[in-house]
Amino acid sequence: MIRDTIILRVVIKLLLPAILLFALYVQFHGDYGPGGGFQAGVAAAAAIILYGLVFGVSAARKIMPQKLLFSLIPIGVLVFSGTGIVSWFFGANYLDYSPFGSDSKSGQHLGILIVELGVFITVFSTMLAIFYSFAGRSEALPSNLENDK
Amino acid sequence: MVAAVIGVIRSRNLFVVVILGGIYSFLMATVMVALDAVDVAMTEAAVGAGMSTVLLLAVLGLVKTREAPLRHSPFIPLLVCFLTGAVLIYGTLDLPPFGRQDTPTNQHVAPYYIKNSVKETGSPNIVTAVLASYRGYDTLGETTVIFTGGIGVLILLSTSRRRREKQSSKKDSLT
């Protein structure tokens, strides 16, 4: 990991909010423009990974704790499938969002937003968790451990 | 793209290969933009060029960065590649020309989506409407696939680390 280059550090700090903002834009603008939960999740995970590459994985773990991440992975799937169960309670078919709003259009709109949020959570946390475990392995290698002692 | 592929084949330095793979993915994303598939282009740029490059670099941190010399002749893999490529190209000969309206794929449900998706879902982006609403089951399946894949990778990676920690603690107790 690169830790001594000041140019990288400053540029990354400038870029991070822009990347995260773009991810949120892709997420919530998915109804109108290209993109959606999957792309937004990858972009947001890329922002944290970029931070982790430059400042070290332990610094990234402070922003996004690993335990929280592991619980977020199933939560995304549960949000998605739970939306379908909620539509059962409205008397509609599984994953039919029409009864969520006052008319079917606003209901569909809300349903798509919630479902995309579920996709976002799962994709974001899965990507980041895989990165953590790979990068964590390289830090926990025996050679590095001996250096620490 | 051809230059990137030749570079990947020729180079023995795995770091160069990973970076060239990222460049290839970015070029692929521009192809997707040229085909008017902006959603796919974004995914390709983010996952193909960004995420997989970073993950491969993380793996390179664990292994040697030089490719090991070949132990078998490259003739049979080359033959298999050429045969598969030839069959695929033969298959494309029967495809209808790109962008024709009267092809079977464009006659089935696509006109319905184009006509009714704005009316029924209020979303001007037909791709999102199809993905999240009309084909919600498929997207739920995709999310579950990502979930399952991620959990599988995490289990594989975490068990071996736990074993190593156990071994090192054993060593500590011995010394």
C-alpha cells in the first residue's frame, strides 16, 4: 500500500465526495437516467476501496466497519424480498408495487426506489467485504506478522 | 482492444497484465456506449475496469508478480480457442442485422414495454422499469446470486485465515 505520496492523499480526499455523490446520484436518479442500484453500489464501494488502497485497510475499516458490512449483505436481499411480502399484505401479487401509493404510478415509483435500495446495499457491502478479506489476508501474512513482532 | 489483448498474451509481468485488462474493459465500455447501452457501459466500466482490477491487484499483493513459465505446449488450448471462436462467428452469421425492428426479439414484449412503461410505472427510463418492476423476480434472483457469491467467497477466505491464526497461537504457546 502506498502511504507516503502526498499528491495521492490530497487528490483522493478531493475525489472521494465527488465519487460518493455520483453514486448517490446514479442510485436515486436511476428512474430517469441510466444506472440503478447495481452501478451505484459498485461506485460507492469503489470510493471506499480507493480510500483503503491509499490510506490502508484499517483506515477504511474505520469508515465502514466490517461487522456492519457483513450484516448489510443479507439486509439488502431482505429489503428486496420483503418488498414483495409487503405487496402481499396489500392484496397484490409478489413484487407488485402498484398499491404502495395513492395511484399505481406513484406506487410503482416508490417500489422501484425501495427495490433499487436493496440492490445497492447488497452490491455495495458484498464488493467491499470481498475487498476487505483479500486486503486483510495480505496484511495477515506470516511474513508481515513476524515483522510486527 | 486488439493491442491490449496482444499485450496481455505477450507480457510475463502480471501487474502489466492486470492494468491492460482494465484498459480492455474501458474500451469494451466505449463499445457499449456506441451500441446505446449506457447502463451496461457503466457496469462494465465500474465492475470490469474498476472493481476486478482492484481485486486482482489485491491478489497480486499475495502472490508473485511474475508469471510462471509454461509446463505444457500451448497448442491444444490454442486449438480449442480457435474452434470456439470459429463456432461463435459461424453463429453470428444467422443473426439478423443490428437494430432491425422486425426481428423476433423486437416483436415479443419489447413494443409493449416501450408503449406502456411510462404510463404504468411513471419511469422514463425503460431499462429501470423493466429491471425493477416488470422483471422484478429476475432482479431479485440476481441480487440473491450476488449475495450467495459474496458469502461463498467470504467463507472461503475467512476459514483459512482462522486456521492460520490458530496455528500461530499454537506456535506462541509452544515457545
